[in-house]
Amino acid sequence: MAPPGGPWNVETLERTLLETFELGRLRAVDPQVLGEDAGLQRALPALYVSHNAAGEALSTDFTPEPRT
């Protein structure tokens, strides 16, 4: 790992991105869980990330890639 303020390398960048995706998954909430909360309904459109499980359109896939 690069020291603070030091140069980045591919391994450090990869670990940083994987951690970012993992933290995003941990913070994700299924919209159905939120119910009818008007405050959340106003705030969440800015936070939605599309996902098309059928693969019929472009969408975000947070499935982790197998590590080699």
C-alpha cells in the first residue's frame, strides 16, 4: 500500500475501488423497505442506481469480480 501522499499503484487503486463498492453495497437500501416516507421519497431519486436483472438494458452491476 502506498504511504499517505505517496504514489498510487495498480494494487492500491484496485483495493480502494473494491472497498468503495463494498461500502456502497452496505449502504444500499431496497426502495420497498422505505415504505411511504415522503421525505425519503424526495431525497432518494438522487441516490438511485439502475439495475436490470434481466439484462435487457444498461445497468449497474455491483457483483464482485472473482479475484485472481
